Amino acid sequence: MRLLVINGPNLSLLGTREPDVYGSTTLTQLEQKIRDWGDSLGLEIDLIQSNAESDLIDAVHGSEHDGIVINPGALTHTSRALADALSSVDVPAIEVHISNIMERESWRRNSVLAGVAIKSIYGRGLVGYRDALRHHVNRVVFEYQTVAYGPHPDNVGDLRRAGPSLVVLVHGGFWRSEWTRDTMESIAVDLTRRGFSTWNVEYRRLDAGGGWPASAHDVMTALEFTPRLGFEEKPSTVIGHSAGGYLALWAGDRIDPQPRVIALAPITDLVAHASSGLFGATEAGRLLEFGAPDRLEPKGPKATLVHGTEDRLVPPSQSERLGGSADAEIRLVDGGHFDLLDPKRGHWPQVVDAVSSWTVN
């Protein structure tokens, strides 16, 4: 698979231009990261950067690639010519922004490319490029169908069909809109290859109609909806990551029959996280203000909590606090917060074993 990565005006100044917003990594260093991420995904990467709108349009017109990743810089908000170029070629494009454009000046929130790009990734820093590369791969390696379970645009899930057993996936991201279900796609693809059908669900996040109880009710509604996907029973397993682990544990206790819940680096104690000063503490505090449960205590079939010992975003203590519970199995593994989303990491066979053993039983 061959991808073209385009960086537009002023990206040449990475590392020196507003480092508090864009970081200290230079364009040369970023391009090396992109090549390395491409190598790990088995991709051939071509790169271009230009401050001239015409150069970017010519690059799009001449593309013979399988996909495009583009950070158009300020042209995002003004260049209908670039948007027309992307819509005129049969090459899917993903729009990437290093900063969170939704939390900056109001004019930055409008993208004229949004209607032609298959996805927009913003506010994740440089790893947004990696996530765009990965999304290009995952969207084609195993066919999926996006199915709505409710009226809101975020009430959808990507269904990949394989065997009769269904695993529902719930992504994390501290209830923030910049984190979406694409973060769980590699897990979805791996499980589907192993013969499990997967439904990778989206839900409303804070500042997009979500929070508490909306986000939790979305997940529970998605779980209740699954028989309408053509399966005889509701999901046998729910896997949630980070804030998605919190939502999976909460919703899994409230449907019948109760599924096995596998929580990866879950938040289980909102009070502790809200007072931690860590990323997501503000969001945890907002959920508490809205009436979310202070602490979760699984009450259904034994939940498996997998936590990386090097997690600096959600400390392992969030899982360890449930170590004395008969309804929770705690597995501490090597790695950090986002490592648990990578099926190539050493913890993954334990997750697959937990899914398989519950499905068999």
C-alpha cells in the first residue's frame, strides 16, 4: 500500500513556530517518524511539503497512491480549490491537524475539506499522522459496514462480520471529541481475523452532546441494539479502553444477559482521577458534577482488567483498587497507556485468551 503525506503552508517551521502549540519536533524529524510508522505498517510513504497552494493541488492531481494524508495548514479554512482537487481524484484522503483546532480561534473550527476527506484527525499531536496511516490500512484490510444505533451522528458503529460471537469495542479518550473509534480499529481487525465478529462503536463525547449520562446511555443502547445486527444473542464480550473501560464496566452490568467485560487501562475511580492533575482530570470532574458514579464496582460476570505498569495517563492503581473483588481479575502487563491498543504487543494473547474462554463457556 502506497500513501502520499502532504504538509501545507508553514509546516516547514515546525519546531520553531509556536512550540507551545505545535511542539519542538522539526519537519525533518516528523517526516522520519512518518517513515518509521509507515515501515511498521508495511507502507510505502511519499512526502511533500510546500507553502504554495498550487503545489499541493498539483500533488493531489498527480497522485497515483492508495490514499492521502494531508495537513493543509491554514488552507484548511479557505482553499476550496484544494477541496475540489481532493474531490476530483479517486484517492481517499484523511485530514490531520496537530493542534486541537476546535479549542482555538473560532475561524479555525471550519474546514472546507471536511466534506471531501473521509476522516479528520485533530488535537492528537504528531501521533495524529500515525493514526491516519493506520486508519488507511485498517479500513481496507477487512470489510466493514457502519451501522447506526440511534439518531445522533455519533450513534454509529463499524461492524466487521466473521463468526457467530460478537465483541463490542468502546474507545477511550477521556470523553473528548478528538478521540474517536479509529483508536480501536487495530483490535477490531485482529479479532475479526481470529473469527470473532466485532462492532466498534462511537458515542457522544463532552461538548458534542455527551458526558453523563449521555455517553453511558449511548453505550448501553448500542449493547441493547446488537440483536438487530443479525446475531442471535447480545454480545458475549465488551472491550473498553481508558474512559471506554469505565463505560463498558458501567453498561455491561446493566444489560441482560451480562457480557464479559475486558477493560484495558480503565478509569474506575473518577474521584481519584479528577484530583490527580493528570490529563483527563478536568473531564472526570465534569462527569462527577453531572452525577456519574464516583467509583465502579463490577457486579456481573468476572471482569478482566488489563493495565500497563508504565501507564502515566491512567495509573495502574485505577485497576489495582479492584484486586480484592471476586468479580474482577487484574492483569498487570508491560507497557504504557496506548500500548494496550496494539495487538502486536505482548499483552494481547492474554486478551484473546480472555475473549476465547468466555465465548467457549
